[in-house]
Amino acid sequence: MNENQNTKKLLEGIPQSIVPMVIESGARGERAYDIYSLLLKERIVFLGTPINAQIANLIVAQILFLAREDSEKDINLYINSPGG
């Protein structure tokens, strides 16, 4: 699963009107990201739901993706979950 597929899975069931968009300006112009994609780009994994098998797999996939991108850089995991 790539970063975009992970984000789409993560956002299933969340009304799109409440997922903030962030505009990032760079040398190649402006780009809009949903907040979860921007966090992942910054090596931040956010767990904000009860944990089940699907959520656990998504979190592991994100961590593995980031580790593959750069195994030396830190990955920050923020947890706001009642458990599972």
C-alpha cells in the first residue's frame, strides 16, 4: 500500500468536510494536502481511533513505509485512543 492508499483508508468514515487541508508552497508551486498526509510526510503517525485489526495494519504500514524511506530518521507516533 502506498502513502495515498493508506491515507484514503484512514479517512474512510470521516466526513471530508472536517478533515483540514493544508496549503504548502514550494519551488514547484502550491500543493494542497489533507492534514494526515502532511503529518505522514513529516514522519508523524497519528492514532486517533479505537484500535482494531484494520487500524493496527494501517499504523504498521505507515511505520514500515517511513522506515523504508529513511531508516535513520525518527518516526513520531502520537496516540489519542481509548484502546481496542
